[in-house]
Amino acid sequence: MKAIVTGSTGFVGANLCAALVACGWSVRALHRASSRLTALEGIPVEHATGDVNEPHSLAVAMRGCDAVFHVAAVADYWRQNTEKLYRVNVGGTRAVCQAALDARISRLVFTSSVASLGIPQPGQLADESHEFNLPPEHFRYGHSKLLAEGVVREFSSRGLDAVIVNPSIILGPGDLNEISGSIVTEVARRRGTSLLYPPGGINYIDVRDVCAGHIAAAERGRTGERYILAAHNLTHHEAMKIVAQVIGTPAPRISIPRALIGPLAALLDLAGKLSPRPLPMNGDQLRLSTEFVYFDASKAVHELGLPQTPFRQTVEQTYQWYKMHDYFENRTRKR
């Protein structure tokens, strides 16, 4: 089997290329001519130059492929403008689906996000049937992924064999741009100087488990189905406490009062507009941090055999990877 992976130079894409090769797949890595190829170093892939918003390049790149893993997306949405977010996440998905349909691809696996499912009710776990329930302007990333899923379903109705996977917060080695890994790097750099944590919680999963879920979805996922790829529902305090224990630094001890979240989020929004470099988070993320965004991954566990690597093990390996790549001694070199 030969697969093409869009977004191959990103955190999930590069890890997926490695996992596919390890499982015996032949892999074609799609990336822009300007893409940094650091994440693909040492992985035996065939390189293809193209862009998800350039249909001709997709048509050429998909020739001879059996499966498409459409991973490319604007994931660091707080660092990007809204127009680019929708152009890549929605428009790019439409172009990829059209190219896959034209190329008679046997199966497309679309990497969505649990963000497309919205926020579950207090005390509940959201499953694949949960519907997005936020005003789009309050969470444009989740809205963009919801629209992209609609595009995939549209093409599925036209004959494209497609499966959707919805990962939660992904941690693990290889997060070059510190998209989710910032929970580890920020705690490590501050060394106990930050004593505050937000009051809510969220779900985490190891990047290698996410890749295993992608491959299982390609091999035995049901056409048109959505699969949540998630593992550990943790409060922010629980997660940061484990990260601090692994690093060997004092854990945050004080919860940010809910009454302060709104004003602090407004300040973050302002700081994001004025700062010369991207901030670790934006105001919308802080506002959502008060929610308990927990998920039920039993469908993917039962149907796909989704692995559930212990959270502490993932944190340990993530921290060691960042140390090995000098993220704490020479931060600017990795940007």
C-alpha cells in the first residue's frame, strides 16, 4: 500500500510518516517547497512538492497512491489570521477531497479535531455524536474543523471512501513548534515561578497513539464514520502537577479565579496584537480553559484498538526530547 500524507512536516504528519513506514507502508510526503524538513529527517519517504490550496499539485502528487492521510491544517490557530485558518482548513480540505476523488483513491483519512465537537455539558463526556455548540467567533479553529468535516461528508456522499478522526490535545516527541508541547516547555522554563493554573480540564493523548489510530482508521475504520482519538481526561491542575513532577519543579498551587478569566483573556488578546512574536496562548484559549472538555474514546478503542499510553510516560518522553534538542538552552534556534 502506498499512502500520501499532507502536512507531512508537521508534528502529527511527520510522526505519522514514521509510523506508516514502520507498518510496511510506502509513504509519499507532501509539503510546500518552502517547508522546513527537519521533522522528516531520517524517515525513508518519497518527497512530493505541493500545497493543499493548489489543486494541480495535488493531482500530480496523488498519482499511484492508494490512501490519503489529510493531516495538513492550521493547528496553531492563535498565531495565524482568520482568513488563512479557513482557507487552509476548509478550502484545502475541499481541494484534497476533490483530488482524491478524481484520482480514485481507495481511502481518505481526514484529521479533524475534538474541537469540532464543541463543549460537553458539565459532568459529561462528549462522544462522536456531540454537536458543535459554540458561537463560531468564540472558537474559529473548532468551527473551521466542523466545516471541513462537512466537506469530507459531502465528498463521501459523492463516492469518496473517507473516515474522520478527531484527536484531542496531542503530546509527544517531535513537536517542533511547541503547539501542545508548550505545557511542558513553559513549565520547564519557568521552573516554579508560575504558580497559577486555570480551573477547567481537557483530554490528552500521545502522538504515537494518534498515529496508530490513523492507520487503524485507514485499514478497518467504517466509511463515513467519525472516531475520537483521546485518552486521559485531566484537570489542568492534574496535568501541570504531573509535568512539574517529571521536570522536578514545584507544581502550580493556586487556581486562577473564574472572575478574573474574562479580564485576563482580554489582556491576552491585546498582548497578542502588540507582541512581536506569537504568545503561548490567546484569549479564547484562556476562556475555554474554564470548561471541562472531556471525551469518550471507547468507539475508537473498541473498533480501532486505539492505544492509551500513560500520560506521565508521554510527558517524560516529551521532556527528554525537548532537552535533547536544546529547547531550554537555545530557545531561539528552534524557531
